[in-house]
Amino acid sequence: MRNRRLVPAEPAADRPAAPVAALFREHHGELVRLALLMVGDLPTAEDVVQDVYARLHSRWSQIAAPDAVLPYVRSAVLNGCRSVLRRRAVARRVGAAHRDEPTAKSAESEVMLSEDRRQVLAALARLPRHRREVLVLRYYLGLSEAEIAAVLGISPGTVKSTAARGLAALARELGEQS
């Protein structure tokens, strides 16, 4: 066998490192928070976002509009969260799981979260997936109805009605007047 030097697949100047790194620096925290609200634990949320950035880096040359990549990345994070949640549901159904879900929270996380916040997050987790996604994107990330519609691939009117229904369900769940 002959000795071969490893040569990069593409010249260093053409690599997408700079735009992906800039996107990472600017939006990594918000995307991890989004994933955390969807999947419920930080390590899994970080893994979902890391996977999205790795795929984005490897497919940068295929992106048609690099300037409008943020809605795509947000959608990819939500899709990754959906996959995690589906795997957890399947594992619960076959009785193999609760490995992915911690049974006891650490003392540190208990101190950090107030009782009201835990109640709201628990009520949010019990909402149907679409309502939870709309509420997280709207009230946690502060996206507009048009931005949410772009991320989820639905109409702005559907965003409005889903948000209203989600808020009403949260109010009922928390025993508040809407």
C-alpha cells in the first residue's frame, strides 16, 4: 500500500467556517434555550444544537440563501427536538427507558428554578407540540408571527390562533383567569 497524504476535500478559503462561526456566536445561546424548553434537559438540548451546527457546516455550499439561514437553523433545532421527543416516547412505550430522562434534579438546578417557573415549564411541557412550539418561539425567543410562520411552515393566522389556544390552555392548567 502506498503512502498517501491527507488532502482537504476543499481549499481552506472556500470553507464555511467563518459564516457558521459567526452564526454560532450570535445565536447559539438562544437556540440552546429553545431546545431546552422543548426537550427539558440541558445536555440533550446542547447535543441537538451541536448536531444542527455540524450539519449546517457540512452542507453550507448547498444553502441557497446564506443571509436567510436563521429560520432554517431554528427549524432544524425544532426538528431535532421532535426527533428526541419521538425517541423518548418510543422508549417509554417499549418499557426500555427513562434512561434519557433524569429522575431526580440536581440541587443546583432546584435552587436556580423558582417554584412558579417550574410550574409554568411543567404546564408548557404538557401542551400539544404545536402549541408549545408557537408559545416558545413567540414569548421566549420573541419572534414575530411572520418569523414563527416561516420557522414552522404555517400561516401567520395559524400562528395567532395556536398562540391564543396555547395561552388559554396554560391559564387553565395554572388555574389563572385568561
